[in-house]
Amino acid sequence: MAIQEKISIIGGGNMAEALVRGFLRNQTIPPGQILISEPKKERGEFLSQEYHLSVTPDNKVAARFGEVIILAIKPQIMKEVLEEISSEVNPKQVIISIAAGISISFIASYLSNDYKIIRVMPNAPAQIGEGVIALCGGEKVTPSDLQLAQELFTAIGKTIVTPESYMDAVTGLSGSGPAYVFLIIEALTDGGVKMGLPRDIAQFLVLQTIIGAARMVLETGEHPGQLKDRVTSPAGTTIAGLQVLEEKGVRGAFINAVVAATERSRELSRSI
């Protein structure tokens, strides 16, 4: 069923485009119910022509249009945009921010504590409809508001509702996580090339191995450690490889990567 509410998207960058593409692909929202504000003329013209929807350079116009307003902007300009639209929005609208590190209380400080504010953290695969999107709602957000937000973001991936206190860790794990996986893909592919495989074959094997392993965890519901043990034969090839990974501290390195990214997210939150 299509969503009935009008949607304003402030900012016309990659994630905004991913949302629009998902909305139209899934028939979540018809183009006539979407208005994007984008200050760059060429970018605005592209979005309008490519997706057959309305684009304005004026954030205030967009703020007045939608029953839902999605703030798809960089954290560095959030203060400026909130100051610009604060006189145009009202407590009946649902305000959704996808800006990393911007807290609900920060947005409320420029609008009002009476506003319905939802914070969302998508990740890069959302651009192809395969993202994971964490959502948390402020005090005035109702269950139906949160459900509406989930229905919207289902257009670009899987959603999960969390407390806001988890959001920095979400950023460190799933927000930064695609980069960790890209590094794994690159490294394993290089390993295959070193052992004589053509790069295209090596990368194909790596990609399908990762997809298949992830689906096994999802579909069996078993602990990854159990599945690992199942493919690790005594004195076999897999245990030889796993021994090297343990000796090199790969497990600890990935844990520390998530910790470092989470702490950096907290630092950025405090600096805005």
C-alpha cells in the first residue's frame, strides 16, 4: 500500500537519491507526493528529470510542503538548515534526520521539544536497496510515527529500532562496516591472485563466499562459531588458515575497529 503522506527531502545528495529511487521502485510514494530541496541547479535538474518529481532550491518551501520532512544533509550544515526552516515547520510534522552524529536533542534545541523527531542511521548499501537502517524516536514520537518511518526506509533496506544511546555504536558497526567488508573482499581477492587465480575469478569466488556465508547465518539461526566449526576439519586447510588469522590478531583488530569508529562518532557528536 502506498504511503499517503507528502514527503519533503531537504538535500539532494546520494542518500536522498537512494530514498527516491527506492520509493519509486517499490511504489511506496508516487512522485507527486515528493518534493526535494537542492541548492545546486544542475543537481536539481538531474533529479527532476531522472525521477519526474518536483525540486526546489528553497529549503523553506520544502519545509512547508511535507507532512514528513527528511533532513538528508551533512552534519556540518545542520545548524544552518534548522535555523532556516524553524519558522516554517510545525509540531504535526514528523522530522527525520539521517545526518550522522546529530542527536535528537540537538535538533529539538533549534525547533522545539514538542516536535516529533526521529533519528536514522542508514549505511552505504542503502544506495542499492540493501542497507541496514537503525531508527530511534524522540519523546513526542508515537508508535505510528515510528512505523511510518520504518515503512519509508524499508524502501532502501532492512530497518531496526534502537534506543538513541546505541546510535554511536550503530555508526561504528553498520555505518562504517561496509568499508571493513570491502577491505576483506580486496584482501581475500589479492590472496587468490597470489595463489595463481585470475583476479576476476578470485573476486567472484570471494563475493559469492561472503554472500553465502551471511545467508547461512541468517537462515540457519546458528551461531557463526558453530558454522565455522562445521567447515573446519581436523588437520585440514581451513584450520591452517584460521590459525594464521588468530596469530595475526584479526579478530581483535575488527573489534578494535568498531570501538575506534564508535568513539570517533561520539567525538564528532560533541564537536557539532
